[in-house]
Amino acid sequence: MASVKLIREGIAANLESLKGCQVSAYMLENPTPPTVWVFPGDEDYDLAARRGTDKLTFMVQAIAGIVTDQGAQQLLDEFMDDGGAKSIKAAVESDTTLGGAADDLHVTERSGYQQVTLEGRGRFVFAEWTVEVYAAGTA
Amino acid sequence: MAVFVLRNPSFRVAGVDLSDHVAELAVNGSAADVDVTASGAGGHQRILGIRDDEFTATFFSDFATGKVDDTLWPNFAGGSLFLVEAWANGTVSSATNPKYSGTCILTNYSPIAGAIGDASQTDVTFPVNGTIARAIV
């Protein structure tokens, strides 16, 4: 069964290897960056007959810190690396079955730097990753 | 039966139900177009020639026991004839859900075929030894 809850929690569990970050399977009202969270995107149903396969898209956003903080930018660069201890792609793909919640997953895209204003706290720099997940549907 | 969306077809290969790995499915009846036009005819005259039926399917690859490759490879490598069965909806044959079946042989099979980053799929053609049969019970 393609469970959105189990998949986003599985992705978050993979991201727990990123030491020193706040990791959440859900978006937070008051994040304390560096923060990495997961939320669902589009889903393509019925790629195979009999609910055999759905393709779900999930987004991972990493808010590194205040945009003018050089350290935050350096951390975001490490998040963006395709390997290494802080690589978001490597962390998400460390268990591609998410403990059985998915058949497979693939981090397919990453955005560039983006900025968001957190009310009363200033502008923060973040990036986001696209994760394609293949899982059997519910027959 | 009304117009319908193809979402629940069934496809069995050598008795193994591979339906939940099927992304595309086709039952193709075909016959040679034999021209028997005689002198003086105003247009071509045709009769049905030798049939050349086949099933085609696109599978999501799976190498686990009892799945796609484990079913197809032995039949390809062994060169044996095997039964292929297809329905538009489920496996209960009826006048509105006929079963199409044929004895096939695999002459081509590509267990790995695809682009990096795509879901691994393989297109398979099942040439029929003889003709496809249509059954409603």
C-alpha cells in the first residue's frame, strides 16, 4: 500500500543521519534552522495494472539559516553535495525501500538557492529536493 | 458493457499472474493480406492469409522469485512453448470480458532495458504458435 504517512516518515528517518539538524516528516510552524522537512507532492496512480505501482513525489526542503550568514550557505552547499555526511541525496537514498514502505525511490532533482521570510525572524536560505517513490497501490 | 478505463487487465504467462507488473498490454491479431486480384478487376481483391498473432506487454522489471524475469527468462532460454492468457478486466471470462489465449514462444527478451533514472521496464513480444483463441466462458 502506498502510504503517504509511512513514506514521508521513512524519508525523514533516512534524513536522521544528518547530525546537528532538526529533521521532521512534517512542516513545522516554528522551525529552528538548520531544518529539513518532508511533504508530499504529486502522485501518478496506476502505472501498472491492478494497482500494482503508483509513483509518488515527495519534496524535501532544507532551511539552512539566515540568508546573509556565510555559515548557513556553506551548510546548504554541503546539503547540496551528491555525497558526504551532509548530502541530502545520499541520506534520502540510504534506504530506498524505506523499511518496506516503498518498492524504490530516487532523488531526481534539486533546486538552487531560494529564500523565505519567517515572520519576525528575517530571510532564510533554503533548497528543495524532489524524491520519486514507487510503491504498490491499494487493490 | 459501456466504455471503460483499462485499469484492471489480467495477464498470465505460463500460469503466473504478472498483472500487477503490467504497464501496457496488447492482444494483436494479424494476418497476411493476400492479393488475389485477377485481370479485369476494378480494385484489389483480397483474402486472409496466414495468421501472425502476438501478445505484447510492457512490464515493470522485477527479478524476484515468481515475478517477471523469473517467469520469462526460463521460457526464453529453454525455447519452450508456454500459455499466455489475457483479459481486459479480472480473470472471469464472459461475453463482455473475453479471454484471449495462445501458445507462445519467446524469441526476444531484454531483461534490462531503460534509461538511467527511469523506472526499469521491459517491452516483451509474445509471438503465438498458431493463433490466438477467444473464449467467453
